Amino acid sequence: MRELLSKPSTRILVQLIVSALILWALFKDAQLDAVWQTIKGGSLWMLLAALLVKATGLLVHETRLWLALPSPRPPLPRVISLGLVAGVLNLALPARAGDVAAIAMLDRECDVPVPVGTAAVGVTSFLEAALFAFFLMAVIGMGAAQWADIVGGGQNPALWIGLALLSGCIVLASMGILGRWLRDKPLPTSRVLALAQQTLIETAQMVGSGRYLMIQSAAAAVQVVVVVVAFSLAMAASGAGVDDPVTAASMVLAVSSLASFVLPPTMAAGPAAASSLVLTHFGADPTGALAYATVYWVVAHLPAVSMGLPALFARR
């Protein structure tokens, strides 16, 4: 069974089946007309604002990749364009294949060596995850009562998130130390080992700069805030009546992000389950929760697709 699930095609099929079952369970008793009427009762202007803010978040994300590259950097528009392509590929392909494509495009289009591109993509992703972990812990603090209702009073998710964050920091620091130690060592004859050594060396140079980490962390914090604002606006756009839209949207985003490790957001089951799980604790009825899940999916994917596909087709 493990060997079967290790195949990408089988894994995608299982994810599709599980997602379909979750969506069927959530929507089987729902009145689709009522969900649509709830969305119609929302604000079209808020939906447009949410889409615009989410698109801005994508541009911030790709600008962070540009900032991660050493000087002299390639032109910013070119890096943003290939980053948008990577984003749309990540929506369609498993195992973060878009990140691998971004490294290849940096090498082919921007003359950025593969070890440098790998280190830049890796550090950028790690700092984004680290800032998002801090965001998760803040969300848990803001909605402590709701979290206790959702996960049970005896559970402490902030502790597990903190431990995961600490583990990630230890791994990154270890890579930096190992990279410094390998700096003066000869490259192995194996191409794979040589690439790994060069990537560690580049990572050490990046994480060894306090200015670099400060700029990247600040940009990652801006990106997290922009994303939270986008999905908070989506709450008003959906027509779901909740008591605290910002905290509610933040919790749905947090749970959806955790669910994305198992079910890709493109398949819609994660955000739908997260909305149904969270929003009922903020005063929304099941119909309102499904209305928000629908708008959430649109805001999460429409900007990435509409910006990424033209950039992708331009490379054909």
C-alpha cells in the first residue's frame, strides 16, 4: 500500500476521492439555492477588493523571491513572471512542482545557478512558513475560546506549532553551519552531492546575513498581513454573518493551511471543511459557512490563475 501511495498519480486519485467524499458530506444536506442567495447577499465590491488584495499578495511573494537572490539581481519583472508561473503550477501539480520549475526557470532565463536558485526558493519558503506559524499562534490567542470549542479544552495546538517552528529553525541553522564548514572543502565527484554542497554553501551565505534575514522577514510579514486582509474581505463578500470577521477568516485560513498538507486547496475540500468547522463557532449557520468556502476558493485561485496562465503561455 505504501508503494502504491508513493506514486504521484495514485496519490492524486486518492486525494480526489477523499476530497469528493468530504464535499459530498458537506453539501448533501445543503440547499444550493440558499448558498447562492447568501453569496448574492454579500458585497460584489468586497469580492473585487479581496481579489485585488490577493493579487497584490502574489506580487509581494514574487518580489520576496527577487530579494532573496544575490546582487546583481535579474530584472524584477522577469522574476515576478516566472514566480507567477510557478504559483499556477503549484495549483495543478503535486509535491510543489512549481518550486522546482522556478529554480529551472531562474537558471534558464536569469542565469541564476541552480544552487543559488534552490537556496533562494528554500529560504524564502521557510521564512514565509515561519511568519505564518507566528500568525497561527496569534490567531489561536485571539480566538482562544473558539479554539477550545473546536479542538477540545485539553489540546494545545500552539505548543505543537511552536515546536514545529523551533525544529525548522534548528534545521535551517544546522544547514547554515554545515554550509560554512563545507565552504573550503573540495566538491564531490558526484553531481548530486556537489549540487547539495553548493546549495548548503549558498544557504549559509544567505542566513548568515542579519540584514538579509531582516528584510526577508519584514517582507514575509507584509505578505501574511495582505493575505489575511484578502480573506477577511472575502468574508464580507460571501454574505456569511459572523461575529468577528477578521479572527474568523484567520482561523479558516489557518485550518485550511494545515489541511493543505493532506488535501491540496485546489480540490476545495480543505477550505470547505475548515469553513464548516470554524464559522459555526462565530455565529454563522452551515449555509453561510459553505457560502464563505465558495468565495474563499475563488479568492484563493482566481488571481493566481489569471496572472499565472498568461505568464505560462508567454513561454511557449
